[in-house]
Amino acid sequence: MKITLQLPNKSHQKDYEAMIKEFFEHGEQIIPQAMIMKSEETFDDFLIRCENYRQGINMNPEHVPATLFFMIDETGKVVGAVAIRHELNERLKLNGGHIGYWVRPSERKKWYASITLKLALEKCKELGIENALIVCKKDNIWSKKVIQKNWWARDSDYEFEWSTKERYRIKL
Ligand SMILES: CC(C)(COP(=O)(O)OP(=O)(O)OC[C@H]1O[C@@H](n2cnc3c(N)ncnc32)[C@H](O)[C@@H]1OP(=O)(O)O)[C@@H](O)C(=O)NCCC(=O)NCCS
């Protein structure tokens, strides 16, 4: 079982559209926000926005530079997305952290998220992140399993926007 992380490109458009359809059908919380195309955007606009955020240009001034990767399986299919924030603002320290990931519901329980988290840590290292932070809702048992498998150290829990959060750190 192999997953690679690829920057979004035109060849992913069909898969991306199917993935986002699946996302909305499941009515899940948007994690990571960066993977969703805005209503006024075309796919090409979305690709440009992804690249701008990767380079830290033309961004919402409240946002930090971030790289979005698609998770690609062995057949070349887009099975999920992971966003890596290059730095943290005050909000991301409490909600989000450096890494946010989502796997298509139809592709879950295949260890794709677990593999992706390992790959994402390598990307964090390349970006010079020394102490990676990940934040997860206390009741998100599947995500916690993925995080804990990677031996993250856990901070104390806290309340943020009506839910209890768990915060995990790993030194790179
Ligand atoms: C959390 C999430 C990314 C996990 O993705 P995934 O690819 O299914 O995760 P993995 O296959 O690597 O699963 C890790 C463990 O959880 C188990 N697991 C995952 N989903 C499960 C489910 N629905 N039922 C039972 N077990 C599940 C896996 O079997 C595995 O356990 P194991 O190693 O003991 O066998 C996915 O559920 C998701 O996209 N959720 C919505 C977005 C989200 O919550 N992102 C994280 C924000 S912090």
C-alpha cells in the first residue's frame, strides 16, 4: 500500500471533483479548509490559489503560508488531502496546528491517513519546522488513533469554540 503526496495540478481535476462531491454528501466539517474550492473559483483559480499560498503571496492577510497536497494512491487516484501550514498564528496554535488532513470516506481504514502523517512530517522538516503541532477534537477517535500511532507528545486539553481539543507535539 503506497501513498504519495502531490501538489494539486490539472490532471487531478476529475478526481478532485468526485472527491469534493463525496465530501459534501457526507456533510463533514471542512478539514483542511484549504482543500475546498470557493464558489466563485474555477479549478484553475483554485490551482493558482494553492500555489500562491505555497509561495506566501496574494493571501488573505489573516492566513499563513501553507502547502496543500493531494494524497495519491497506487493507481493514481486522489484519495484525500493534507495541508501543511508553514508557520502558526495565534488561531492555528489553538485550532488546526501545522497539519490538517482528510481522507475520502470511501477510502478510509486503509491506513492512508497514518501513512500521510508520516509523509507530512517529512515535508514539515523540509520547511524547517522543528516542533510540529497538531490539534484534534477530543471526540475525533479516528484521528487520535492516527496521531498517537506516530508517537506525538500530548499537551493538556482545553476548550475552544464549544469543543474540547487535544493538542499534540512532535520534535523533528
Ligand atoms: C481521521 C481520518 C483522517 C482517518 O483516516 P483513515 O485513512 O481512515 O485513517 P487510518 O486508516 O490511517 O486509520 C488509523 C486507525 O483508525 C482506524 N479507523 C479509522 N477510521 C475508522 C472507522 N471509521 N472505524 C473503525 N476504525 C477506524 C483504522 O483501522 C486504524 O486503526 P489500526 O491502525 O488500529 O488498524 C478520517 O477519518 C477523516 O478524514 N476524518 C475527517 C477529517 C478529520 O477528522 N481529520 C483530522 C482532523 S485532526
